Amino acid sequence: MSQEDPPGHPYQPYGASYGEQPPPQHGYGYGYPPPPQNDGPSANAIVSLVLNLLALVSCCNLLGLPGAILAGLALGKARAEPRSARTMVIWSWIMFGLGFVLSIGVLLFLGLTGRLDD
């Protein structure tokens, strides 16, 4: 029995110096490579949809309704038209943020003017 590896073996033989290592062979492996991860606007749209609906229900954020509608439309267009879906998701987040800021501003205004006092 020989201690040598067969010719063309992709691994470095035991005891060989670093310079004797064969070059890596690309393209070999098990099965097909995994498909690329393309969550794109769909994961972002789901989060935006949920947060806009929660803001609409819990905080009376009226801008949560158009934000939720935009996020829902973006979910429908995520695979067919990713560019327009991404734009809709961005506008959905803008609606969420603007509604949140306006709600805080109204509460501060009502609190500072004394209209929340009993």
C-alpha cells in the first residue's frame, strides 16, 4: 500500500509543504448551488404592513391606512415589479413615520395647552 494520494486529488497530502498544495478546484460539490436570497421588498413590506396596521388600530394613526394599503400593494407586486414595489414600501414607511410624528405632535400640543387636564 502506498501512502501517496492518487494524481489529481484535491487535498494536500499529509506532510507536504504549503507550496506543494494543489490549486483549488471550483465547480465541484454536491448538487446545485442554493438559489440567491432575494427577499427584496417582500420582507420589508410585511413589516411595514404589520406596523402600519398596529399604528392604525392602537394609536389612531390615520396615515397608517394609506401606509398599509401601499404595503399590501407592494406585497402583490414584489415578484413581478420589484422596483415599483420597493418604491411603494418606501412610501409606506414614510406614511408610518409621518403619522407617528403627527400623533406625538398632537399629544404634545394637547398636553401643553391643558386640554388633556380633567
